[in-house]
Amino acid sequence: MPTRFDASEVREVLRMIESESLDVRAVTMGVSLRDTAAETLERTATRIYDKLMRAAERLVPTTAAVQADFAVPITTTRLSVTPMALVTEATRAPRVTDAARAMDRAAGELGVDYIGGFSALVEKGMTGGDRALLESIPEALGSTTRVCSSVNVASTRAGINGDAVLQMGRIVKATAEATAKAGGIGCARLVTFANIPDDNPFVAGALHGVGEGECVVNVGCSGPGVVLSALKRLRASGETYDLAAVAETIKRMAFKVTRAGELVGREVARRMGPPVRFGVVDLSLAPTPAVGDSVAEILEEMGVEKAGAPGSVAALALLTDAVKKGGVMASSSVGGLSGAFIPVSEDAAMVAAARAGALTLSGLEAMSAVCSVGLDMVAVPGDTSAEMLAAIIADEIAIGVFNNKATGVRIIPVPGKKAGESVVYGGLLGEAYVQPVGAFGADRFVRLGGRIPAPIQALRN
């Protein structure tokens, strides 16, 4: 990608910033913590804190300077680290909450918004270190404010770890209870994944993969408002257009958004200097609660009456594919999730569609087959059982495994809330409308344990 814009591109980017909610949603620096492992948890936690303070000391000032110089808003600055179960395993500690607190302390002092990577990779089985981390998640998220946790319970190559899925149902339930006074908000920082990417800049699933090197800057863009405005201009033009024209319009907008995002990421990495390098730009359209900055509104502008109505999956498939095609033409460094997010609470039109009954859990599952991630920021009644949560997780994870794509579940059983009620989290997390989970469960199925074997498409050698 060229590192400079011509005059017309500069003018268009400024217009998108001023009137169409264009921003760089996340500049996320991944930091390898492989060299911080020690024989005691206390020593490991100290080394985690010290390494983060050294590696990321200039991150926030640098992103602020780049934002000022380029006039492109950067909404959040984040860190991600090596999956923590790998870092703390040598301590043989039964709980590793102190490592999360060290992460949180460093993040707070550095001024970053979130730090991801309190994570474990258990798609085929668990070690003692994995178990210690999983059992620490409720307390870790209940006693920190910036730490995000992710657990990869499945992959297309390995299949689905049924034991881990059931345990995650219980962990989600316990995390909601640990943060009950804040509406179970700890669950907003916890995601269960299939095929988790190593370079995702978006929380709660951000982590720094073991093959990523010492320090890497990854960027997540946000352009629903840009795409929505372009489609409105297309309709207002009065010209006859079809689905191919819609796709072409989205593709052009994705190209421009990606160019702006990569420019920012490369400049942050350049100013940070070695060993920091630029990694990827994630093409995902990430909505906000602001009106006009919504993936659901894009679907409705295409002609779907309400997000979740028949036609939604096809419209979302068109959107996701066009975003990917436009992005890969703009950049040779595309990664992360890259597509379109459908986080219910973070998208005002998604919340409205859920309230109207158009958007249901089953509808969201169907839509997740063609978008970036899965059931995201979905609130359910607080009395939902751990087994029901596990069954919902299992369904979504299966979509990822059998479609060879990343899917995740960020679900919040809101303590004390029933279906039809809501809870306001504020900021980018928005307002969560509590959706019903249905009258029938699969308790006996999720308690079977063991592993769902990898699908036949895993045999690609």
C-alpha cells in the first residue's frame, strides 16, 4: 500500500471522518511474554509487569501523536500478549489470577484501554497450566477492569473439545456472578472461540500468537458509517442499480477505509521503532451504539426490513465478501477476523431489531455463518443454566469448525434480569437487550464430554 494519499484521497478521508464516523477502532500492540516464564507465580507476574512497561512505554503517546498528525481518530489503544496459560504453566500454581492482576496493573499505568491474552488454547485437550488459567477466569475478570480473556475450545483441524465447552458454560456463569453488581460485565471481556486468529486486534479475543515475533502493531478499522452513507448516496442518485452495484459500492469504501487504517498502523510501528513492526489491518466493520454507525442499518439500507428478517444472511454475506475483496485490494497485510461484526449491544439498530422480535438467537447463529464472528455481546436471562450456555456455545463453535472459519461466543447471563429487560453498559458496549433462550435444552448432550472429531475437510494434506 502506498504510504501517502493524493489530494483527492485526503479530502475524501476527511469527509468520512467528519460526517460518516470513520475511525481506527483499535491500535493493538502484541507483546511476546514467552521470556517472562519463571518457576514461581510471583516472579512470573513481576516479569510480566516489567516486560509490558518496557515494551509499551511509548505506545499511548505515539498513537496520540499519530492521531494528531494524521487527523484520523483512534478510538482505543490496546495490548495483547502471549496466551497466558503458556506463560504461567511452569509455575504449577493452581490459580494464576496474579498474572491477570499484573497485566491489569501495567495496562492501567500505561494508559491503554484493554489488554487481551489471558487465554488458553484447549481445542484438543488441557494441560495443568490450561486448567489453572480456566479456573482463574471468573476471579481474574472480577478483580480487574482492563483484562480480556479468550479460550479456544475447537478448531477445524482438531474438532471440538466437549469438556472445555461445558467448562466454559460454567465459567461464563461464574464470571457473570463475580461481576453481578455491574450487570455481569465481566462476560463482556470473555469470549469462547473456534479457530482463534493469532493477530486479532479486537477484544475480547485479542492475543499475541506464539509465531508472531517480539512486538507487533495490528490495526482494526471501523467503517459501518462510511458504507452506510455510500449506499444511501447510491439510492438517492435515482439511478437503477442491482446487487452487483451494491457490492461494488461496498468494495470501494472498504478499500478506502483499509488504506487509512494501514497507514496509521505502519506509522505507529515506524515511530515506535525496532523491535516493533507492523502486523496486519483487520478489515472487520465494527459498529458502535451511535446512530448511523451500524451494520444492521447497512442490511436495512440494502432492503431488509429489519436485521434478522429473511434475507439478512444473504445481505450480510454480500457485505462481508465485498469488505474482504475491497480490503485485500488495498493491503497485502490483511489478518485478524476481517469481515463484519454483529455485536448486538454495540449496534443500536441490532438492539432495536431484537426488541422488535426480528433478531433472535437462532437468527444470529445463521448470520454468523457468513460474518466475522459469532454470537457477540448477546445478553440472556441471568437464570440461564451453565448447561444451556454450553449448548449455545457448542452450536456456534460447530459453525466455525465445520465452515473452517473463526467464530466466537461473547454471551452475558445478566444477573437478576429476565427476557425483555435490558441493561446499559455504556461506552462502546452500549445497551444489552436480554433475549430469551428457549424452553428446551441439551443438558444430557453437553454433559457427555469427550471430543467431537474434526470434520472430514480437516484432512487437507
